[in-house]
Amino acid sequence: MLHRPLARALSTLAVLATAAVGAVLVPASAQAAEPVHYVALGDSYSSGVGAAPYEPSTCLRSQKSYAPLWAAANSVASFGFPACAGAVTSDVISTQVGSLSSRTTIVTITIGGNDAGFVDVITSCRFGSTASCTNAVNEAKTFATGTLPGRLDRTYAAIRDRAPNARLIVLGYPRLFETGSCGALAMSTQKRTLLNEAADTLAVVTADRARAAGATFADTRPQFAGHGVCGAEPWIRDVTGVIEAYHPNAAGYRDGYLPALTSVTG
């Protein structure tokens, strides 16, 4: 017969061994899984403009946008979708961050393009002279490097205040154009190049402020390369789309934005 101290020691070892085997058999991801509470903030590039049909509201929200696609693919515990077409940074602060809470675990956002005058710049370049396009782009770039950083900082801080436990992921905007031959009625190569350079400036500024806020920046330009307006297989709508002009189509959200988001979420 074993002495009682020795018997107790062997019994303890058996329990520990069983627990160790159980830990091996159960994947680490299953043990650590936490409910995902996801909220998608931002402007038309988050709401899904360009990929109809839309929900019955003025925000032009589409279930084909990257946000609901990611939520469905990841079986989230909850999904908030206050992103709204036309939103600027102040709109996010005043009307969207109220959807956040300490329970929120992931927040995504595209914002800043409308602050920088996206619509006016595109209009100037599409229908105006090369000189007016150049002036509009230069003004937008000056705004992006001078005024926009403070607005982004305030927006990200407001998100942090409302969702202190969330991971913040800032998605950028793609270049809108390919610069090869595009027909007689298209914008000139020079104008398209100017607009792509403006997109690059916006991406640099947004990435910098996202990093300063401790957020993750997801650059969408690599995914959209070759798929801009004038490409063989465009993921960006051209001017014929009216309100959808120069926004991603369904393929752009599915094959451009969604992979960009997935690349940083795993």
C-alpha cells in the first residue's frame, strides 16, 4: 500500500496530466475565443455606395459593403453599422460614435475624403480644365497635410473614449484610376495621375494619424491596383454611376476592401 503523501502526489500528477492532454486536444483559439462586437463607422466607402441595393435610409448602406461581409464571415456576436454616405469627421463624432461602448471589440472606419473635398475635386477634374483640376487637387493636398490631421486625431480620440477596449482599424482609399489609354471621352492621363497622387497624399496622412492613435491602418491601394477606372476589369464605378460615381462596385468591396481588412484581422 502506498503511503498517503505519495498517493496524493501521484493523484495530483494524474490530474495535471489529464489537464495537459485536454489543453493539447482543444485548440488554443477555441480556448481564447471571445465574442466579437463589431461597429463599422465612416463615410460612403464604408456604407457601401456603389454596390446597390441600399437600405431604406439616406445613408446608402449596402449589405455588399466590406463591413457586413466581414461581419458575416466572422460570425460576430453583434454588428453596428452607422456608416453614412457623405459623412465628414464631425459627423462621425456627433452621430456615429454613439453606437460604440466599452463592450465594442472592433471598430473600422474610412473617413477624411469628404473633409478634403472629394466631390468638388472630382467634379473640377472631370468637367473642368487641366488647370482647374490641378488647382483643386493642390488645395485638397494642402488641406490633407495641414488641417485634416487634427480632425482625424479628434475623431480617433472620440472613438477611443467611447470604445476603450476596441481595436481600431482605419481603412484607406484606393487610387481611382488606371493611367493607360481610356477613350476620347475619358479624363486625360494627366488629370487621372493628379487624382491618384492626391489619393496617395491622403493615404500617407491617414496612415500617419492612425499610427499616432495606436490604430491599425489597412492600405487598400495594393488590392485595387489594376482595377481602377479605365482598367480592363474596373472595381471603381465611372461617372455614369451618378451618385455612385468613383466609388467601389460590389467586386471592389468584396475583392478589394474585404481582403484589405482581413489581412490585418487574420
